[in-house]
Amino acid sequence: MAVSPYITRLRAHVGHDLLLLPGVSAVVHDDAGRVLLARRSDNGRWSLPAGLVDPGEQPADAVLREVYEETGVRVEIDRVGGVATHPVVYPNGDVCEYLNVWFRCRAVGGTARGDDDESLEVGWFALSDLPELDDWARLRLTTTRSLTAPTWYARPGERHPALCQPDAI
């Protein structure tokens, strides 16, 4: 996966130490109710389209950009699904915690395809026939099932299991 020049510059100063970074992810539904997933190129696991918010970029713009870059699918945002921090440790030892805003989106165009850089393959999956997903992906899927559900967040003092274990990418 390409590392943004912004992160490269930060890492030059802090090494592998913790970085708190803004991130976005999308739960994209099609007209048949299926969910869009991408197989990540860094670990081979299926996941939701996600990425960093660039400096000066709004989360809504970032999620539209990231979904298209990773999957080839154009989306519109239905609602904010939730917001939470999520720890990640990368194979090279880089430690990050993402402040992630996830959105429920609907596909409006494009063709699902992997980009070979961030996603090896892309597919539409029925909610009853999902591949193996981690707790973090399942939390985002669960909190975006309804168009009218309130935005999810960890209540003060809540330690939701999906948010406490760093993903080893």
C-alpha cells in the first residue's frame, strides 16, 4: 500500500511510535442489499473500503475518494454510521490509532474491481454469506444495517471488544 507523503514525513520524526490518524471507512450497499468488500493487498483479508483523511480534506470527501480508488465503485453517502478509535500495528512495527468515521453508502456507478495496490479483489456479498471478517468490520456492518439508526459511538467508559485489540496488519 502506498504511504502518503504526509505520513512518511511524520514517521521520519517519530519512528515507529504511536500516531493518532484520521481515517474513514464505508459500508457500501447495492440495490440488492449486498455489501462491498475488498481483499486487502497487505494481509489478504477481506475488509471494508477504508483509508486516511488527507490534510485539508473532509471525511465525507475522503470516503468517496477511498471507495473509488480501492474498488472502482462510485458511492453516495446515506448517513454517518459511527465514530471510534481503532488501534493497528503494522508488520514493520509502526503503531497507529485511527479515529475512524464510518459511513453507510450506496453504490451509484462504476464497476467493482481490485486496484492491485490496496485491494487484490473486490466483491459484493450477501449479508448472510460474508467471508471471514474481524470484529472491527463486523461492528461497522452491524451499526449501519438500518438507514435510520443513530450514529454509533462507544459510550463513556465503554470498552467494546472490537476497539480494544490492535489489528496486526
